[in-house]
Amino acid sequence: MSSELHQAAYSVLLPAFGDFHLDDNVRRYLSRGGVSILLGETRDEYVSRDMSPARKGAETQADFIAIAAEAAALAGAPVLIAVDQELGGIERLHQLVPAIASREQLKDLSAQDIEQRCFEMATVARGLGVNLFLAPIVDVVTGANPWLHNRHLGADPAEVSRVSCAFIRGVQRAGVIATAKHFPGHYVTEQDPAIAEATVPGPLELLNDNLDVFKHVIATGVQAVMPGPAVFPAIDPDHSASTSAKVIGVLRDTLRFDGLIISDDLDAVSILRGNAITDTAVASLAAGAHLLLVSSESGLDAIAEAIVAAVHEGVLDCQILLDAATKVRELAAANHNQHISRRG
């Protein structure tokens, strides 16, 4: 049982790294039960919403194919290969896949046209081994939000729904999992959650437009949802959305979402809130997340050990961990089998 718990503890981690190689931390993680990686960007790239000229000049399609194959070989199982590939925001795959449209251009495109462009883009991404997009951003932003500046789709919930649902239909038809983020919707977020404790103020009624969009993307069949990094005092004044059983409860029990729940970056100051990354990881799992986004340099072995220890100490229910790991592995396997059948 201890071996099963350790494998499960690695299976629920999603390590992100900006450099384009599997370092010793990630290789060890994959060999011990990990089945997900995020090919991320540097902080500078994240802030500028653009991949660096050096990255654009160096990375090739063959590089992605090779790293996906290496990850699967180390894991001995199908692996989720994730990227941020947002609509008009961060596009991790830069010019390696067909461009879709700018945020302004999206307004003039029909939903059918957006869906087809997203399908064509995701088809190329799938050929590179990428099978999970941490996108679309569906936050309906109506006020100050420097964190989502130049990333979100605007203040009109109908338009955000229209574009997001078209994106989801297109990419998932191509065999790439879409992730709607950031639940329950950060309409105002004055602080950057990566470096400060962010709060989304106001009464629950101000979330209605955001929640309506999430209802629409769930009805469309989005396979994954990411809770955000901020605290929503109207729901839970003490925990970020990614570590809040109350917030995730709204997603799971009220909106009836039964797909994969991926935490936002647990290394973010707004999620940590002074706590250790190990305790934060356990809290996110206990709250209902299935896959925990962390930096590959945040101590993957220590986090996995802390998760197992939490089970032994009765802090984390054993079945919650096992069910989360099974959900991640089954989704990776189903996605892999779907791709094989398409090729066949």
C-alpha cells in the first residue's frame, strides 16, 4: 500500500519548468509515478505575454516531439503534456502552430470560424505531443486586473462564453484537453497573485456573470477546470480558490462539474499565504483538486512525501488521494488511446 500511495502522490503533481529539458527533478518524478508535465515559460515571458526571441529562434517542432516521447518513456505510461496556449494571451507554442486571431479579431469571427481555427491549431499541437492546454481564460473582467491584462477576453459574458466555447469545441475535437480558468472568475484582482496576496472583493452576486460563463463551458464539455489563486471572501475568507473546499464545492456540487480539477500555481504567494508548499499541496488535494500545479524546483519529492505522510496521519483521506491519481492517469490514458485511434 505504501508503494501505491507514493506512486499516487507523484501522479497528482504537475511540475512546470521554463527551460526546455527534463532535469533530474522531473526525470525522477516521472520514474516514480508522475504522469504530467507543464512546458512553461520564464517569468519575463509570462509578464510580457510573449515568448522570447531566443526561444522562438531555438525551439522546433522536433524538440516538442522528442520531449514528449522522453517523458512517456520515463513514466512508462501515457503522459499529459501541458502548455499555456491562450486566446490572444500567452501562446507557449508561438509560431510552431497556426495562429488563431488577436483578441480584437476574435470579435469579428463567427463561432464556427473560431472553432475551426482552434481545431487546426490544436491538431498541429497534438502532433507535437501536446495534449493539454491550460486555456481558455474565461474570467469576465470588469475592473482592475493587472494579472490578466492582455490575457482575458473582456467584460461581456456573452462574448466570453461565445469565444471560449468555440475554443473548447475546436481543441477538444482535435484531441487536446481544454482547461477553463480561473474559477470562480476574477472580475477584479488588483494584486498580482504570483507576488502578493490577492483578493476578489464584493458580494456573491458580483460573481454571477463569471459563474454563468463557467456553466456554459461545462455544458460545452470542457474536460478540465482550474480554480484561481485569489481569496473570495464572499465564499471563503480564509483560503485561496485553489485550496478552498467551499470554492471547489461550488464547482463540483453546484455546477456539477465532474471533470479534472487542476490547481493554479501552488508556488504563488496568493495561494501559499505564508504556508509551506507541502502543506499547501495537501490542502489543495483535501479541498478537491486532482492535479497540483507546482514548480519543478519546489521540491517534488518533499511534496510527495508530505502527501503520503498526510494520509498516514489522517490529515488527508486515503481514498481522496487514490481517486485523484486514478482520475489523472485515466484521463492521460484515454487521451492517448483516442489519439492512437485517430491515427489508425
